[in-house]
Amino acid sequence: MPGKLKRRVADLKRNRVRELAGRFLTVPFALLAAALLVFWQREALPPAAPGMLTMASFILAAVGLALSAGFNRSRVFAVLLVLVLAETVLALPAPVGFDARLYGAAVFYFAAVLLPLNILAFSLFRDKGLFTPAGRTRLALVAGQVLLAAVMVASQDADVAAFVARDSLVLRGTTPLPRTAVLLLAAGAAVLALRLFRRPVPVDGAFFYTLPAVAAAFHFREPAALPLFFAAAAAMLTVAAIQESYSIAYRDELTGLPSRRALQEELARLGDRYTIAMVDIDHFKLLNDKYGHDVGDDALRLVAALVTEVPGGGRSFRYGGEEFVVVFPGLGLEEARPCLEEVRQRIAARAFVVRGTKAAKRVSVAVSIGAAEGGGRQGMPEQTLKRADEALYRAKEQGRNRVCT
């Protein structure tokens, strides 16, 4: 694929993902803003508010843990787990025989440092499933951190206490957060911002906004602050797990187009007048057999990017294999056909540059298109799709690289 064209395909795919991510990032931002607004109005809250917020925080986390386990979102599960553990430990009183002040300072320190560290670490992992070897290893890492922190706090070692006091005093007067925690929060925000710029996905957006929620919970250090901001973080992560699972189910990973399941929902919403077109890459199997599946994938991405630009308000979907569907709500066949012809010509005018071991070779790509009008007496969407498929076969029989109705 020529460099300019390859960049164009990549830009189109990135723009589609960012448009989708804009909706994903709105939810965690709104939740964080709502938590801040409630906290600023905390004086108007009833005395029982901290207890109610704590209950809400644990309920949201429990729902998130159940959903992330069901959706196999192991990263979300792990971060929710560490949030629950941190909130539980911070709410517990000092054991009998411990200096309450020193115990509280040590627990606060380890929670403030380990939470952003875990959020950053798990954001860099891939979802491997909860009960796979990788999933069990990650859960063991969480358990190991809890055990190590518990041993260090329980030891009441003077060196540990001195280190905690020294690291926590550096920024005293600006924030009660330890210096190490602030550095980890800043590093996590920078890494996640870069990941979101390159490939925006719902879970990374939730991780990004979880960091300031955690920072606010530790910075304000008031009875209502911790459960309020932890509840907001749990809600962000739960919504992100749902959104990402929805995206996987309704969007094709290779091309970025809506998938066949999304097409079924689109067909159910169509009104009394519409046109459906089936688009199929000509000689796709020969292209795969001759040049390999990587070149075939490039062909699919190219066609997807160009089909997405169809004029006339057409909505494009990946149907399966080398087939795409374009739906024109409100447009009749005569209005939609010039739009399809324009797309066909654009695709035929492009070419791949396949670089082999000897010399580069230009390979043309073409598509055949079958279209049918639906609505009213024309029949239901499923019948219209079938007639469009029959028109596609006529286009193949008549020599390919053409539009038939």
C-alpha cells in the first residue's frame, strides 16, 4: 500500500475510533465532575452521608466486579479489587496494641502509593481472563502487595516509620499525599494520556479518570471524600467494562466498522423508504492466496475506509469475509446508485504496492455492488438485503467491478 494511502486509511480508522471514544470519555468525566460538585456541597449533606456513600461505593464495586468477571475484563476486575481492598483497610481502626497515629499514617501511605502503581501497571497489561495462568498471577500480585504492606505496618519498624514520615513531609502544606504517590499519579496520567491519544478505548479512559478520583480521595482526607471518590471510580470502571464489551460485540476489530450485529439493529430501525447495498471485493481469495493474509487485511481496511466515505448519508457495516453492507435511510434506489458508483470508482482508482523479496508490485482492487430499494411495497429489510445480494451476484456474472440493481 503506498505510504500516502496507508496514512489515509490509518487516519480514517483513527478518526472513527476517536469519535467513538469521545462518547466513552464523557461518562467518566461527568462522574468525576459530579463527585467534585457533591464534595464542594458536603456541608449540606446529612450526617449519615459518609455511611451511605461507603455502602454505595461497595455496592458499585461489587456490581463492577461481577460484570467485569462476566465480560472477562480482567484489568477492570483487578483495579476494582485493589480499590475495594484499599477502602476496606483505610476504614478499619488500628488493632489493639498499635499506636493509632503511626498505624493510620502507614496505612494511608501504602494505600496512596500502591493504588496509582496498580492502576498504571494493570492499564499496561492485556485482558487475559481471570482464571488463566496470567489472571491468577495478577491476582497473586495483588495478594502479595497486601501481605507485604501488612507485614511492614505490623512490624512497627522504626526505619519504615521514618521513611513514611520523611516521604510524606516533602509536600506538606500543599497536599497530604506522599511524594512517591504524586510522582506515580503524574506518571500514570502521562502514560494513559498517550495511550488514549494513540488508541482510545473505554477502559483506558476510565483508568485515566480513576487517577484524579483517587488523588482527590486521598488529598481531601475527609470522612465523605474517600467513599465519594471511590464510588465515582467504581462507577467509571463498571461503565467502561460494559462499553468495551458492547464495542467488541458491535464493532469489527480489523476495519473499525460496525459489525453484523449492529447492522441487524440498524435494519430494525429503518423507515418506509431506504436502499441497501451489498459490496464485495472482487477476486479476494486469489489476492489472499497469491500475496498472503496481511495483504488481504490491507485490502479490507482500504475498502472499509473508502466505503465509509460514501456520500448520500450511507451507513457502512462489515457483513463478513470480504463483504460490506451500505444502508441509505430515506434514499430511494435512483438516489443511492450514483453514490455507490462514486465509491466503486474511488476503489478501482486505488492500488496496493505489494513489496516482495525481489521487487514491489502494484495490485489493483475492485468491488462489485448489488443494491435494492426497500420500504412500503418493496418488502421488509431482510427481504431487501436478500434482493441486494442477488443483485450482487448479477454484478459478478456480468464481469465484476460494477453496480447492479
